[in-house]
Amino acid sequence: MDVKAAVAHAAGQPLTIETVQLEGPKAGEVLVELKATGICHTDAYTLSGKDPEGLFPAVLGHEGAGIVVEVGPDVSSVKPGDHVIPLYTPECRNCEYCLSQKTNLCQAIRSTQGKGLMPDGTSRFSLDGEPLYHYMGTSTFANYTVLPEIAVAKIREDAPFDKVCYIGCGVTTGVGAVVNTAKVEPGSNVIVFGLGGIGLNVIQGCRMVGANMIVGVDINPAKRPLAEKFGMTHFVNPQEIDGDLVPYLVELTKGGADYTFECIGNVNIMRQALESCHKGWGESVVIGVAEGGKEIATRPFQLVTGRVWRGSAFGGARGRTDVPKIVDWYMDGKINIDDLITHTMPLEKINHGFDLMQEGKSIRSVVLY
Ligand code: NAD
Ligand code: DAO
Ligand code: ZN
């Protein structure tokens, strides 16, 4: 079938809106009509050419929501008409990783997903007979996409697509890092480094679980009002304090934070986040994705003396199981998504959405199909 897509032809070039061809779903796959998709830094990172795994030409996008319109043979968990959120981290419930119950990093389709292909090793997208790569197994910058059944979370039908698409990445990444990865307890003191789309979701996750101090750190003072609305209790601008940031934060939190979250992707801040943790038990969660080739460092004695360094992908969420619950939290008013969607636009204006994000003028832009 012909579908409308924003195609990434080459690194560093704007997306172009084109009619492309999409093959129907094969065994174990579903065809989804997308209703909305968010634009995330990871899409921009890949489009920039800095992503060593980036493939072109491709249909980018990984933060969508839509309706199943057709299912291939052997699909049993969803049917046409179901509302779904595509999952760039699938959940097969059968692989060694899923069965371990120790990780959300399902490996069932990892090798083909990383090559921009469907599990059978081919692409469903093409343009004038030439294949286009899938992206993160989702390719939501098209009004229709094909996904493996294990890479869709079925959600309730009264949830608005233009808001819950953000649960496909940013909301789950931030809130999930608090609930699933760190497992922040009520009364904890936390520090969140970076108050963008991810950091604000970490903040509201911390508020939801009953954290005590929620300290936000950002070099942009304009981030303060919205962060306070989401639950931040103290704001620190590293450029406005006397002395070094780490001792300042350790003093502020009376010995260091119980949990810190790095939501920037800067390896120097990752070190500061670890070293701002409380001696003996503080845990630091790396969420930000640093550029290829960057490395983290600290004095090992930081770990010997009880601080813990860990990372979180997609908020540690098992998508088919956890994403519908996060949709419920939104529908029940436990988390706020509406105030994070700062701009909406048609697919034709998607490059403007990238510009807004890179100029720091948006939290989330959402494309409406
Ligand atoms: P963003 O650009 O919206 O927010 C980053 C914030 O950090 C901004 O407010 C900026 O002012 C602030 N900042 C930049 N440099 C700083 C510094 N030196 N000190 C203090 N603050 C600083 O980005 P985002 O959308 O919130 O994404 C954050 C990171 O999370 C990115 O690296 C992204 O790739 C990553 N991410 C990770 C996952 C995952 O599963 N682990 C998922 C999605 C995104
Ligand atoms: O299993 O090796 C693997 C792949 C894990 C991918 C996790 C991606 C998390 C961070 C990327 C940013 C998402 C927008
Ligand atoms: Zn699995």
C-alpha cells in the first residue's frame, strides 16, 4: 500500500515527505495506522549522523500511538481495532532475557532490529522499488507502519493518542527509571541532572512515589517553573553557585542523595551524579545517552564506599506489561503529560519540530496524522 512518510535519506539532511510503499504484515506482524508520534532527541541524534548505528535511507520515529488495522498469520495478542503503542524495546516473554525477570532488554528480535530490518531480515518499506530501513523497530514517522506483535503494547481505547504517544519513550523512560530501575522509596532525597523531557518525567515519577527532596540541576534557568510544577523542590544552576557542584549538592542533601539521575548524556555530569550520592548507599542512574566513543570515569573508592552506578533503558519497563499501566496512571491523573506536549504539527512540518527541539524551545513536539 502507499503510505505517507518522512524519509531520512542521508545524515545531516532534513526529512522529506514522500509517498512510500509498505508491504502488509507477515507472520507474527501487525499493520498499525499511526495517529500521533513524538519527536525525540534520539531521532535527531541518528539523523545528525553521530549515531554509529544509524542507517540510511530510513523511516525514523519511535514514540507513536495508533490502531491495529491488520494482523498477519499467527498473531494472537492483538486484533484489528486495538489501540497500541509501538515498543522499541519489545517484550517476547520467551527469550532468556525476558524469562530472567532481571532485565527489560528482550533480545528476541535484537539482531534484525539493530540492522533496520524486520525479524525475517527484510524491510516492509520501500521507495520506487528500493528498500528503506526501519528504525528502532518502530518507524513511527509514517502514517502506517508494520511491527512485530511482540513490539506493540495494547492500551485502553479512551486514552488520547496525541498525549499517550509520549509514553512510547520519554514518559516511560523517566517515570520507569524511578519506579523500575531505582525503585525510589517514599521519603528519599533525589537529584535530577537535566530538566528536559526525560528529567521532568523523572521528577514527576519521584513525586508520585513520595520522594522528599527533589533537587533539579540545569544550566538553563528557564527550566525552573515547569520543573517546580512537576514536583521539583529545589533548583540548582551550576553556573550560579559558589564552588564546586558536588560538595554543594552533598551539603544540600545532608550527606548526599539517596538517588541521582543523569538525564543529559554528558559523561562529566554522570560522574558528578555518582559523586553526589550518599556514601554507603546512594545510587546513581544513567539515563542520558552519550555520544559514541565517550567514556565515564570516577575514583573506584566511590564504589568501594557504597555508591552504586547503574543504567536504565526505556525506564526498565517491560513494554507489553508496563506501558498499559502507565497509560492508566495518566488517565487517573497520577502523571501529567499534557503540560509536556508543547507543540503539535502535521507530518509536513516535522522538520520544524526538530528545529524547536534543537533550539530548546519545546519539551515535546507531537506530529498528528
Ligand atoms: P533535553 O535536551 O530535552 O534535556 C536536557 C537538559 O539538560 C536541558 O534542559 C539542558 O538545559 C540540560 N543541560 C545540558 N547540559 C547541561 C549541563 N552541563 N548541566 C546541567 N544541565 C544541562 O533532552 P531529553 O529529551 O530530556 O533527553 C535527555 C537524554 O536522555 C538524552 O541523552 C537522550 O538521548 C536520553 N534518552 C535516554 C533514554 C533511555 O532509555 N536511556 C530514552 C530516551 C532518551
Ligand atoms: O538490547 O542491546 C539492546 C538494545 C537496547 C536498546 C535500548 C535503547 C535505550 C536508549 C536509547 C534511547 C531511546 C530513545
Ligand atoms: Zn524477550
